[in-house]
Amino acid sequence: MSTTGSPSTALPYAEHDKLGPFGSHGSALHDPVELRARLVGEFVSAVHSARDAAHAVDQGAAVAVHDCRKALRRARAVLVMVASSLPRNERRAVKVALQEARRSLSTMRDHSVAPEALGQLQLADEDRATAKRVLDNAAEAIPPVSEIKQLLGEAAARAAAQAEALQAALPAKLDWTDILDGIRRVYGEARRARRAAKRSKASFHTWRRRSKELAFTLDFVAKHAGPRAAAIYEEIDGVTDLLGSAVDLIMLREFVATHGQGIPAAEIAHLRGSLELHLDDLMSISREESRDAFAMRPRKFARRLAKCVKRDLTPPDDVNGEPTD
């Protein structure tokens, strides 16, 4: 049975091979035509997810916004992998369009995350009362569902246009080494942002964004390789989970200031100070616990990933040129 059907359902290995990528000698990573098809399919799948999220807004705006932004991040991760194969102007145009689509939903994302993030914090009674007043103010500023639906629809449409642009601009074949180079670059960007995050909250936020994109790229590779590549993905994915709470606190500091109208400045300052203490702790813990995941220089990380992929895709009897136990 062919494996070149719908991008969203096509398997990374022949259907008759029940061992999947672990037992298969073939992989899209080693087939330049198929690799292009899989990456384009991943981008199109992300675009469709963004569209589906926009259509589901009536069932819950917060979930729709989250799912749409996640889909756009997946699309951005595909762009990371194919960047070196695109003309510079096309690469920049797709990147900017995806950024603008996500940013158009940032305010709605903040409104949906703030209540839960504040509710999970241990705050003194006076800070808890201030937080409630902030949330009450913010609730009055939430746009109607019709406006949210329009924003989601526009974001999804912008992403859909980029799918067409990407397919038109990509060459007929994509080489695994070029994909690996894209992953190396985003790992390097995440690593540099982590270093700068010791003193910069903006860099911390950048670190999390690049780490999310890196995790998506590694997930794609792992699905077409095997357990060794999957282990690298799990390392980075664990870091992104760790960073999420700290990024929410960075957002909350600005959210409290934005929606503090009618609340005494001293009370707002006290709440922001409490958030700052929690944030400093989380940032420190995040940097410490992610040390191993970002210990390698980018080229060494890329070599490690390439070696893992090679071992995953080498039949057991071919390892070291002799049968294995």
C-alpha cells in the first residue's frame, strides 16, 4: 500500500511493516522527494488545525485561541527546518506572516491564561484581593465572541496563504542535511537566549519560543527515525513544559499593570512585587534544570542528533558490521 496519501494521515513507513520506523529500512529522512512531501504536509496540517480552531470558537474561545496559536507555532517549526532551502525574501515573508498571525491573538491568550495562572499562585490575602479586582477589570475588556472569531479567522487565513507560498517556493527535493542545519540553528538560538535569560525576561520569553519550535522539529524527526531521536525530543520537550509557568508570570506582571485601573498604585506595586519573587525563583529553577539539555554547542548537538538518526535507521544486523544480540 502506498504511503504517499494525505499528509495528515500518511504513515512514515509502509503499512505492512508493523514495527514502524524502528523496524523499517526506509525513512522519509533519506528520501528527498518524500521528505519534502512530509514537511509540506506537516505545514498544511498545521494550517488546517488553525482553521479548525477558528471554526470551534463557539465551543470555547480560550481553547480555540490556544489551539490556533499552537498550530501556528507548528507551522513556524516547519519553516525553521526548510529555511535554508527557501529564497530569502520568501523565507522572511512566511516568517513575518506567521508572527503577525500569532501576535494578533496574544491579547486573547493573556485573557484566557491570567485567571488560572493567578489562581495557582500562593498569594497573601491582600494580594489575592488585588488580583481579583484586576481580573474583574480585565473581564470587562474581553472582546465579544464575534470579534474573537474574526481574529481567529484572519489568523488562519493568513497562515493558509503561506502554505501556498511555501509549496511554490520550495525546490522539488529537500535534503536531510539541510533540515538538520535548520534544527542546529534554532537550537543555537534557544541556547543563546537561555544564557541571556539570566538577566533578561525578554530573553527568557524568547528562549521558550525557540525551545517550543525546537521541540516540534525534533518531534518530526523522531517520528521518522526512532527511539534515540525520540529521547532527544523528550529532553527538549521537558524543558518547554518547565518554562511555561515562568512565561505566564512574565505576562501577568504586565497584565496586572494594564488592568489595574481604579486600584491604588501601592496595591498594584505590591502584587507585582509578589509576582516578581515567584518569577525570580522559577527563572532560576528553569535555567538550572535545563542545563544538561542545552550544554552542547550547536554543531555538537547536530552531530548527536544525526548520529542518533543514523543508528535508529540502521538495521540491527548492520550495526558495527555484525549481528547484534
